[in-house]
Amino acid sequence: MCCSAFGKCKRHEKLENFIELQLGKRLLNKCRAWCSRELACAHSINIDGETSSAQPLPSDHTTSGKATLRSAFIQSERGMYFTTAISYTLDECPYFCAPRLHHHCMQKRTDPFERVVECIRSTEWFRALESRLPTERSLSLKTLHGSLGCFVLAAFYPSLDRRIVVVTAADSVERWTHDLEQFGICTRACIPTRRRRTATTAPEHSELNTALDALSTYWQERATVLVVAPETWQLRLPPPEWFQENAITLHVGDELPFEEFRQFLVLGGYHRTDYVTEPGELSVRGGIVDLFPLGWPLPLRLEFFGDQIESIREFDPLSQRSIRQLEEASIFVAYPRDEQLFTASIEDFLEPQTVIVIEHPDEIAQRWEALAVSPQLRDCTRLLLNPLGKADITDVSSPQPSSGAAVGHVYDLLAELEHAGSLVVLCADSAIHLERLRALLRSLGEQRAHETSLRLDRIVWCPRTPDAGFLLPREGVAVITEHQIFERRRVRSEQQRRSALTLRELQQLRRGDYLVHIDKGICQFDGLDTITINGHQQECIRLLFADGDTVYLHLNNINKVERYSAADGTPPALSKLGTREWERKKARVKGKIKDIARDLIALYAKRKASTGFAFPPDTAWQIELEASFMYEDTPDQARATDEVKRDMESPSPMDRLICGDVGFGKTEIAIRAAFKAVQAGKQVAVLVPTTILARQHYQTFSERLARYPVRVEMLSRLRSSAEQHTVLNDLAQGKVDIIIGTHRLLSDDVRFQDLGLLIIDEEQRFGVAAKEKLRQLRATIDTLTLTATPIPRTLNFSLMGARDLSIIETPPRNRLPVETEVIEWDEGLLRSAITRELERDGQLFVVSDSIEDIPALQQRLLALVPTLRIGIAHGQLHPHALETVVERFLERKYDVLLATKIVENGLDMPNVNTIIIVNAERFGLAELYQLRGRVGRSNRQAYCYLVVQSLQKLNRQALERLRAIEELTDLGSGFQLALRDLEIRGAGNIFGAEQSGYINELGFDTYHRILDEAVQELRTEEFAELFPDQERSFVNDSIAIELPDDALLPATYVPSDADRFQWYKRLYRCTSVAELSQIREELHDRYGPLPPETEQLLYGVHLRMLGSQLGADRIRVEGSLLCIELPRAAPQWYYEQMFPTIVAAAAEITGARFRQVNSIAILDVPIASAAHAVEVLEQLLAATAQLRRETSRRLKTAKTSP
């Protein structure tokens, strides 16, 4: 039979009934109307009674030309199931926003969550609730533990023909949203801000955008559940009429007067800017309009051809790259900047008969009086979850039992539940976590073979998880979450739009900024100039040197300049042209670097050649310990852990350096390594520079290893002589597994029975004698070094083969972001902030930019809270006195540590969760980021107050800097550039303090380049036998390209000098065709079709990329002739090996011939096209690559042969 997809025949009524069950009648009607317009074909469906059968559609049936329909509807005992055709159509339907219905339907009988929901639907209490809900105004349920409330709502959802609003505490909004989305329920959350706002002020941009995104989706009926907090309920918003008046839907292909549209947006309140990163911003480049409409999570890019919309794309505000194509976009063409518009609230967007679910109503009643008095809510049904008093339904569930992070207890619980015949659903965040838990339980089962065993095959394993587990004892259902088993916190951080402002500002190059020319020295950027060379236009960089001298740098040599950056930020002196001072500086630094690198490589070689102890693989205890870490491992942390274990399990002694900020997980990696060593019968020494760090590590190691038979001791001046004597005796006898101490551990009277692992924290802070003793230890035992100073990841590649590095750049994912607010000195607010912290038994940092201001600031603080106990710390204190102050602060003898920016790096102070930075406008971006990072190290919400003298008097740069730090609340959120000065200090830590001086002289990038050269020379010359895999190559970065046509980025295409400079830098650093193609796509995406000059530029870059790998000095294209000038100056091996190979390869190319001009070898090749020129260079490169592989193979053979 044939009929429309939503026709009225009886056989299709089953399909309609099923879709109504899944979607609800409201969305079914809208889907039916949409599909009747969109479906141009008939669907063949064959249903035979109650047996499962399917009749596929002919392959030529299509839906609006969008897809081939190969579908089947299947009738089974539970209802109508279907596969592709309708699900595809509904995916296109604007009214259907839940995840793919066909996936949900086909998984219905096997999905773990759906099985639990089916059990809930079969309970007496649920059926009673379901029957009373349509007629009663208020119903209440008690003892809904864990995430059961979301499961109950999911059980109601398919048959509920009404909209839903969930009201819950601010810190539970994300929990509800996440859990409901696990069921495919399209949910939107209004996330409240924790900052103060009076009833008459409009919300700030980020909060307004989040609220409008949620409300617009909910209001347009593209989402059926809205989750809000009481604070958000009072949010002042534009009224619904404003949305109706300013909403417009744009389609690809629409005719829209370009100029009128642009002016309309500006008049409507959009702000013109170069880059669109914030809601309400607008940028126009040629025929491309970037705008960030309210209610959209990402900005939009409209590309016009004349007055016609050619494409609509969402793009990433950080990278400015398009993410996905859209066929249409409903936007608001105005941006509400007039606060008089904000006259409505969320209540005005709700309709009668809405079901309002209120969690813990008694706790939020005081903050949400509108619940009782609002006329808009009188017709709504209220479902109260977990009220304090009486309830209509009680004794529903019990919480997931606590296991104390002991897998043995979990095993017993699961075995008991499984033998009782319960449905046990075991949930984890990922398949990896699930498999790890399965392995642990399997291992325990093998150990308990003689006892009651657990049938793992009877457990339902689910690779996604609700926020918290629960038990339904009467129904025999248990939902158990892995993160609760191991007592690992699972905090879903607030969704925050990534701010591109900071990165953009840091990347911007302005006139007057300092650069370093590798050959000529330090100079200033003075813009770009277009010059004519041989009748063709090309751009050059204008550089200013000392005495007003100017140098025009051709783009061929753009890689010779880098931005100047140094640790102290002091402006450098410009270099003087015509002298050899710059060359002498470079030579001096290169010599020093070679000396240090030579020692590092020699030590590395000695260690690799010696035989140490190969630790065994992980045990069940090891897996259990790692699973109990309270945060999820970041990719960096997981990688570092694997690298450490791999080193320990190899027979060569380990010497690995782990770099990462405080709280990024270095200590956890050290604990795992120490535990691995102890299980192998080895002892571990943890060496730290201060007694404070010693005590911190002692507490941390002791707490993490408390459940295992591991003895942890500490050796420092905090221990009495008698205690130290006892510890030393036990250490020598092997009774102490892990010893933590200061340089006292290096004393001659400290003896180990079997030391297997040395962990060093902040090695750069030890003296020369201590470092020398450590150097001797390194060659024989496994060594793990930790540093809290970030080190650039690029140094990892430079030092490969000299020092093993693991770099952790991202913090734990589940940490609460630090709430940051820029304020003027406000006594009421600051008093409230201090009092709030003290009331929760916490402590505070107050940071001043000046030592001279500290006494006055101390008096101002005491005036706010007279009972404050204030400790003072600054750089002019004696080191012992400073340590005493910090120690007393850690002992909680002070409430506030009033300090300069020396707040000690490396200390973890989880009890300090409020920081007040006074005169914040005087601090740099990286300093503010680093200071704020000192708080927020625990499970408490942390606060950072940036106090400025006057918000009105701030200059634009300071204001944008403070705005950026205020919005980038997530740790590690794309802030590598802001950490530049810290990375430079990190480089100094690797090579010694004197190197920091050289970095200041040359700039970090030039120093890094010289380091690369020095290490490369050592690898290929002095230590060539250690690196047989090292391929010899001669890459000429100074190659010149001469083309017959203009090759540049026209100012009419990319208007900003700074942007063109950055594009040129990227282009001339290309190392692969894929990278060049990506740049081409980005240029087209951001600026429109490439003009001929830019196409020629990219062609030249492609030739340059290939020619530089050949070592060529110059490549010229003269009509139909490609001229390749081979290098005049190159290493001897180049002429002995590479040159003959190029000659042989050229002999295979038709028409190729060599000639010599002034001792320069030039290869001339006739070419038919640009593609032919590229093909010639690739052919030559292929031959040289083959030569390198054969040479490497010979070196390996020579090394391994006796």
C-alpha cells in the first residue's frame, strides 16, 4: 500500500501513535504539518500483523531531493519501530530537536536508562502520580535520591502534552540539564550569575545571551524543558513583543539589500568591530558580514554575492573559522542596549498549563516568592520534589551506598544486588572508565573464587552516567555510578563561551612593537609597505633600528623576524646596524647553550646505556588508586602518567621533568609513580626545597595512600632530633616506604635499604651542592622532577634526546571556575566577601602592587573587619621570616595573607578561596591569571575581586585586559600566550638562571632558535652515534621566490596591517600542503574569494615550501621556465650526497639542464603550468627523501653490527 508518511490510513495510525508517545501531541502536529509540505514522495510500508517484518522503499524515492530513502517500518510486540527515512526527515524538521528518534527507538529495548525508566513506569507510585497529574494543581514526592528526579521526569515526558519548567538551586541547573539530555530530551538551561545585580539593572552580556538562547529555543517550541534557578527567575529581560518585532529568518538564496541590512544592524544596536567575539558585535569585510546575534551560542557569518545571501555559517569566535553551514538562521536584527527595554521576566514567556517541577521547594521558597503570588503561574501544575514536610508519595528510593572508594565494598554490594535478582546498571563517564572498573571487579572475583562470586555478565554496563546513582529497593533496581564509587567529584562546569578577545589582543602587532631580526638584532615594527620589484607589487615589512635606521624586509625573509619577549617585560635597546655586536651576542649564547646541552645529552646517553630496575606492570591496587583520584584526568595528565610508567617499566633509569601549574595534577602523578615503586618493594624519596612544601606533600601522600599498607614519613626541621633519628633508622631498615624531606635528605647520614625512585619538586630552587649530588644519583635510579613554572611545549622537541619532558597545560576538567569580578573599592561588597569566606572557615589573599601601600591597606582591611588576623608577606622580608609567615598562614593562625605578587608559586592552599587584588589595572594579564590561579584549588566556589581605582578612568587597554580575565574564568582556557613570560622563566629553569639573562638580551624566540641549532648540531656531529634515526636535511628558510605576477594580500582584501603580518607569518611557516590548504580555506572563509594576487602568493609559498626542503637559495619562474638555484654555502655532506641525487633525479625530467653562473649551480626545467612546477619540485624531493631513508638505515645497521 502507498500513502503519505503521516497519512490517515489505519496502518499508519500505529506509527502516529508511536511518534505521539515519543514526541507528545504538540510536536507531532507540527511535525505532521512540516512533513506534509516537505515529503514529495509516498512511503511503501508493509506490516503483517504482529510479526516483525519490513519492506524497503525503492532506491529512487527521495525526500525533497535531499536523501535516498531506504527505509523499513518494523512492527513488534512493543510498538512501531523504524530506521532511516522518517528519522532523516525529522532531523531536518525545525520542530524536532531531540537526538535522532530512530536511534532512541531502536535502542529502546536495550538502552540501560530506558530499562530503568520502564521499571519506574510499572511502579504503583508512578501510576498513581501519572493519573493525578492532569487534574491536581500540586503534587509532591519525597525521598527521590540522586538523579531519580530526572528519571521520573523522563518517564512522564513522552505522554505529557505540556511544557515543563524545572526550578532548582543554581548549582543544580547543569546537573538537571545534563541528566535530561541523556534521555534525548531537548533541554535548555538559564545559568545564573553569582555577581550582584540590583532589580533595576539589566544583566550583563554573557548572562543575557545565555538566558535568551534558552528562552528563544523554548519559546519557539524547539525545546520542551527549561531549567532555571530562582536567581534567574528575577532576571530582567526584553518583553516577548520585542522578540516578535525584531525576529527575522534568513535563508540561503534570499535577496537582501546589503547596504540597507548593514545599516539596519548598526542602527539596531550592533557594535562595529574588527573581530566578532561578543554578542551584539558586527564586522563587515567586503561581501562578508559577521554578527553575533542574541540567543545564539556562536556568531554567524553571512556571505553575500551582491544582494543575495550565498551562505550562512556558524564560526568559532576564538579561531574565527567557520564550523558548519546553515540553510537558514532566525536572528534578532536588534541588540537591546536600552535598559528601559528590560521590563519582563521569565514568567512572561510561560504559557498556561505549564508543569513546574520544583526541587527542594522549602530551600528556595524564600528566594522565589513569585511562586506563590504570580498570576501567570496560577494555572500551572506544580510537582514538588523532596519537600521537607508531608508528601503525596514517600519512600520511593534510597541513595547509592557509600563504598569509601574501596572496590571490595562495591563488589560485595553488587554481588548482593545481583543475587537478589535486581536490575543493576553500572554507569561511567566513558567506555574507558567502564572497562577499568570491569577489570578491577574481575580481578577481585578471581581473588574471591571460594566466596560468593559476582556474575559480571548479569550487570548492565552503561558508558554514560547520570549525576548520582540511586536504589529502588522494592522494584529491585540499582543505578550505580563509577565516580561515586571512587568518591571522585563530578562537577559539570558552567557553559562559558570562550573569549577570543585576550588571544587576539596578545597576537595583535602594532607599530612600535619590538621584533628581533635573527641577523641584525632588535628592532621595532613600523608597518607594511607595498613596493614594486621588477614591475610587480610585493609587500615588505618596515623595521626601525637604532639611530633611526630603516630596513625593508622582503616577505621571503619574514621568518627572520620574531616578536621580542623576555621575562621582565622591560623594553630592550634597539640594535645598531653596521656593527658586529649582535653576531658576538649570538655566538656567545650559542656556545653556552652547547656546553649545557652537551652535558645533558651526555648524561642522557649514560643513563640510557646503564641498566636500572624495570618496574613491573600495574597491579589491581594501582588501578584502584588511580580511579579514586577526585578529578578526571586531563589528556595531558593521562599522557604524562603513561610516559612516567613507560619509563619506570623500562630497564634504563628514568629522568623525566613534569611541568605544569599548581593544581594541574603533578603531585598526583608523583603519588602514582611512588605507589608503583613501593609495590615493587622499592623505597621512594621526595625532595622539596622548603619545609612548607615538605609538610604539604606529607599530608597529600599520607591521605591518598591511607587505605594501603604504605608508610609515609617526613624529614625536616619540623621534626625533633629524636623523631628524625627514629625515622632514619627505620629508613635504613626498609620500614619506611616513602620519605619526604628538604635538602636534609641529601645528608651523609641518610641511608636507604633499597631506593628505587627519587622525586624532586622545584629543583631549580636548590643550591649548587645539592644539584651536584642529584646529578650523581640520576645516572643510577629513576628520577622524576616536578616544576610549577610552565615551560613551552615546543622546547620538548628541541630537547628530545637531552631531557625527557612531560608538559601539563590544562587543569582538571571538573574544577569549579573562579568567579571573577572587576569592581571599584566597595566597603560593603568587600566586607561581605571577607565575612563570607571566614564564615565557611576559609582564608583570603589580599594582593597589593606596592610594598609601600601595604600598611595603609592593612588598616583599611581592619576597618572593614576589626577581628581580622593579618599576616604580611613581601620580597623584602628575610627568607626565613617569609617562610614563617606563610607557615603560620597554612596553620590557619592568620585569616588573611596580605602580600605583594610573590604569593608563593608551588604551594597548594585549598583553604584559600577568595583573592582580592588591589589596583588590578597595574598588573599584566599573565600576572592576573597567575594570581587568580592561587585560589579555587578545592571543591569550594572561589572568588576573585579585581579592585580598580576608577572604572570610568581606565584606559581601553586596561579595561579590555580586565574584561578578558573576568570572562576567562576557566583555568587553562586558551591562555598559553598570556603565560609567555612564565614560559620564559621556565626555559631559564631548565638551563640555569644565567640563561634568563641571555633570553632578555636576544628575546625568547631568537634564543629558542639558537637552542634548536645548537642541539641539532650536537646530534648530527658530536653525538651522531646516539641518534641513528636523526635524518640529515638542509632546509633553507631564507630561500627567495621570484614570480612573474603580483603576489601579496591586498589591503582591500585584508585591511589590517597586523592581520596581514600574521597571515604572512603563517604562510611562510607552512611545512605541508595540508597546512597551506587550510590557510586557503580560512582566507576564503573570513574574507571571501581569493583575489589573483593572493592566489599567486599561495603559489609562491607552495614553491618556497618545496624548494626550501631541497636547500635551494632561489626559485624563479620566468614564463615557461622554472629556475632552481642550488645553495652556494651548504654542509659538505650536501654536495657529497644530496647534490648527486638531485642531478640523477633531474636527468629523469624532460628538458631539464644544469648551468653554472658565478659558481652557482642552476637547474632549468621547462614547465607547462603552475601545477607542473610543483610536480617537478616534488619529484626532486622524493629522490632526496629516499636518500635520507637509506642513509638512516645504514647508520642503524652500523650501530647494531658487532
